[in-house]
Amino acid sequence: MNIPLELVSVQTDDDLSRVRKAVSTCASSLSFDVMSRTRLVTAASELARNMLKYGGGGVVQIEKLRESSRVGLRATFEDQGPGMADTEKALTDGFSSGRGLGLGLGGARRLVDEFLLDSQPGRGTKVSIATWVRNR
Ligand SMILES: Nc1ncnc2c1ncn2[C@@H]1O[C@H](COP(=O)(O)OP(=O)(O)O)[C@@H](O)[C@H]1O
Ligand SMILES: [Mg+2]
């Protein structure tokens, strides 16, 4: 079962800190440890920045994931920008079509449990990340 927690619109630089705050607050409310929370916030920050820089802005949806034996957090980043012709290339460390370091997408993927990138030229971009709460 997915339970919607927050919806954040990203149109300006100021919205990036709103995304970080929202992800951090939601992760805390689900009892994530500090390390997992930091990883989620860092990944979300990179993806929201990409959405703004390359996608012309978009929306971030944060959901609680609930399965029979585990709880998780998913954040989905969706924009209606130009999309990407080659998602594998975009995920390659060091590739940037702008003047970036090219570590955002690959880095975000390494920081979370689940990572989905769906993009086509002219069809916008959707990136979804999820991490499960670790049982202590
Ligand atoms: N939302 C997006 N819409 C279109 N292209 C994107 C989007 N996000 C990432 N990209 C493409 O993927 C490349 C790699 O992204 P990233 O790893 O974050 O590196 P950087 O932001 O430093 O360029 C970007 O340079 C851009 O070409
Ligand atoms: Mg980036």
C-alpha cells in the first residue's frame, strides 16, 4: 500500500531546500536512521536540481510504502522537459550535457535501494527512488 505524504512543486532554487526538508521530515516520521535519511535527502537534492536545470521544473511526490513486513519511502520526480535520448549515458559517471560533474544520477542511484529512470525525448523525465527502513 502506498500512502501519499507530500507533494512539492519545483520551479525555483528555493524549492530545492523545500524538497530536502520534506524528504528529511518524511524520513524522520518513518523512523529511518540518520544515515539512510541523509542518503535519501542527498539523492533527492540531486534529482530535484536536475529537474529544475534540465527539465524546466516539475513535481516531487513523497509516499510511504507499506508492505506486510516492511515500511519504506519513495520519492518520484516528474518533469515535462525535453527528456533524454540515452538514459544509460546519462547515468554514466562523468557525463554531463551541461557544465556539471555528471555524478548526480549515478550517485543518486547508489544512495538508495531502488532506482527507476524513465525518459524519452519529448516525453519528459520520471525518476523514482525508494529505500526501506532497516530493522534494528
Ligand atoms: N530531468 C532531466 N531532464 C533531462 N535531462 C536530464 C535530466 N536529469 C538529468 N539529465 C541529463 O543527464 C545528465 C547527467 O545528469 P547528472 O548525473 O545529474 O549530471 P549533471 O547534473 O552534473 O549534468 C545531465 O547532464 C542531463 O543531460
Ligand atoms: Mg545533476
